[in-house]
Amino acid sequence: MNETTVKETKKAIAIIAEYLQRASRNEQLQEAKVRLDKKIVLLSDDENCDQGMLMAAFVPAMTSHTREKFFEEIAAALEGAKQ
């Protein structure tokens, strides 16, 4: 994986995380997870994004059992993308 792909994937992770923090605040956990999954698929189709890296960033959120933990993991993914 080249540097450009990593940079574009981190940008996509930040976009997804910021979007979910705004758009999913009032949703049930399952609805937020579905929204996350759709965004991952949408952005992983972009040739400059690495699907494995996207999935790895959001697996903790997808496997969370509470809304609070889901949003904590989304925030952690955002922080990781900014590094």
C-alpha cells in the first residue's frame, strides 16, 4: 500500500467518523451500524481507499454493544485518522 492510499484512506475514515457523529446521534445502535456499513462500502469503492484499513478502523464500533461505546469508538477512529 502506497503513501497516497494511506492518506486517502485516513481522509475517508475522518469523513465517515465526522458524518456519523452528526447524522447518527438520535438513531438506535443498529441503525447507526447500518449507516456506518453503508458509508464504508461507499468509500471503499473509491480506488484510492484501502477497504481493509477502513474496516480495521471501524471494527470496534461495529462490534460494540451500546450506543455510548459505539460513539466512543467512532471518536477513537477519528483521532486515529488525524494522526
